[in-house]
Amino acid sequence: MNRVFVTAVCLFMALSAGVMGAFGQPADTADHTAPSYDMKAQSLADLEAVQKKFVELANATPTDKFNWRPSADSRSFAEVFLHVAGERYSILKLMGAAAPDGFDAKTFEKSTTDKARTIEELKKSWEFTKTTINGMTNAEFAKLLPKFGPQANAGDVVYILVADAHEHLGQSVAYARVNGIVPPWTVEAQKKAAAKKAEKK
């Protein structure tokens, strides 16, 4: 009986010590999990893929269609492409990136209807975007920009740029389809699908 009592007391003391130790130590509430999303790398990959499609679509658009617009109050093909290029400068400027000398957001998208120059502007603005984002550290992505909201940061600005690019790519594809232009990446996918189908026969 005494042996059972002593064993019970010892067990109680051991458990009490463990509980006291658990409550006596400050809890580590920090999240040490590695981030599952690398915004810098992913945004660059996403923007590069969209840039490739913009250039391919601009090249596939006949020169005489660069002035085409679906309605009088809509942007033309050229204006959409130049709007995309100009937005890269304007959006990244929100987090402090300096736009090229002479850039005027108010007039840029109407600055030319020339096909070659429009495509060149898409390429120049992409180089600017790539250089700007590549030059950012992870800490700079997290830099707060209170003027846009209490928790807004530079990473949010990059995200806005990604969303804007996809919006206008969709717009450009719609313009192309209305004019009977099949996006080059769709043509390529159709060729691969046809070749794969032929192999099965």
C-alpha cells in the first residue's frame, strides 16, 4: 500500500513539474515555416510569359489593324499595347521606381501607331520592369507604403502590375479574335494537338 502511495506521489510530482515547465517557458509563437511562394521569382516569370504573348500578338497583328478599335470610345490595338508599356512605368513608379526621361503617362499611349515602334516600346518597358523587380530585395517587397493602406507594401504594387498585364492581354486577345487573328500560341497548341492526334492513327 505504501509502495503504491509513494509511486503515485512521484508520478504526480513529475507531471506537475512538466506542466509548470510548460507554463513557465514563454511560447514560441513565431512562424518559422519557409515561405511557399516566392513573389519575386513568380511575378517575373508571370510577367515574362505575358510579355512574350504581347509581342507575339503585336507581331501577328497586320499593320493596318493597329488603328482598329471596337468603338469610338475604346482604345485601338496600338493604344492597348502602348497602355501596357506605359502602365509598367506608372505602376512601378508608385513604389519609387523612376520612369525614363521624357515619359508622359498622359500622352504615351497615343504617341505612335507605328507597328515596329509599338513593339519596341513593349520591349523597352519590359526591360525596365525586369531590371526594377530584379533589383528589389525581399525586404523591399515587404516595405510598407502607408499612402495606399495601413498594410500595403511594394509587393502589392508588383501584384497590381501582374493583374493589370493579364487584364490587357485578355483585351488584346478579344481584339484579335474579332479581327480573325488567332493568337500565335494558340496556333502552336493546335499544331501540337494535330500532330499528336496523327501519331495515334
